[in-house]
Amino acid sequence: LCRDAAPAPGAPAADAAAGRDGRPLGAALALVALITKQEIVLAIVGGVFVVEALSVIFQVASFKLRRKRIFRMAPIHHHFEMQGWPEPQIIVRFWILSVICAIFALSTLKLR
């Protein structure tokens, strides 16, 4: 069975999208950022993803060191769900933050 074949009907879409599409795209973005020496700009553009990853890192470190959690659940979008925010509200707010991060990152680029 070929791993790159289309998922069977009824297969989880998240498995197909995250496993095959997300990693190569992220690797390509990282490669372009490294080649153009714009690593910081990539971290700013991907601010929401950086915060999501850092929330997991901080949660695990805090629990291992202090036996206390920082968030109700990590990644941070689950923390907001546990606080009672509806999922569409979280999604829209993360979109807004993504646009703000992208505009800020573009404003840091030097035009020649």
C-alpha cells in the first residue's frame, strides 16, 4: 500500500493534510528563510504557530519541574476552549493575530 495515495473514504482528513502537506510546506518555508537570511521574519510571520508550540513546551516544562500547569490544556487554543470560548471565535481571533503578525513581518523587511 502506497503511503502517498489518496486517503480512503472515511479516513481522517487531519491525517492526510498534516502528514503529507504540512511538513514539506514548512520545510520549504524554512529553507527559503535560511537562504534569504530572514529566519526572524519567518518566526514573526508564523507567530501563531510559534505561540502554539511554545505553549506546549512551557506546559510540559512547568509540569515536570513544578508539578503545576500553566494552561488548563496545551496547546493554547485548547486552553481557550476549556475556558468556554466557542471554536469559531478562537479561529477568527487566531486569523486576526496571523494577519497582524504578517503585516508586522512585512514592515520589518528592507526595501531596496
